[in-house]
Amino acid sequence: MPNVALRFSPPVQREKSQSGTDFIASILPRRPPRRSQPLQPQSMGNLSPVWYLDDNGFPKPIMVKLGASDGRMTQILEGDLTVGQALLVDMEKSSP
């Protein structure tokens, strides 16, 4: 698998302020995300998340066990992937 798929992480959606952006809000530090938001999977040892689009078009992680790497490609030893499965490496915001 290309290493760029291992570096991808989907953007976190931020909640919009009901009062809009004002001067006070711009100078105060942002609040940490609420616990109700799903946590981003983190690498655990030689397990790492890779992302794909589910049937509804949302990014979903798959944890994979990594093997040898040559710096450009990394061997996948275990994980619920299929040969040729499309993985996310970048995202663009679509225009309405």
C-alpha cells in the first residue's frame, strides 16, 4: 500500500457558533472537542488506521497491521482490506 494512505486523516468537523464569530470569540482559545464526537483512531504499535468511503460516502477507518516498508510502499500483514480497494489519500471540499 502507498504510504500516503497511512498519513491520511479526515478533517474534523467543527461546530458552528450560534452567535457567529465576534471579536471576543476570535481572541479566546477554542474549546476542545466534545466527548460526543467520535475519537479519531490512533496508531497503536504496528496497527494503523487507513480510511475508505463507506456506502454512504463517509470516511471510515480500517485498522491494519503493518509490515516492511521501503519508504514509499508498506506491506499490510493483517486487516480487513481487499486487493485493489480504494483508500483515501486526500479530500477536497465540494462546491454547492
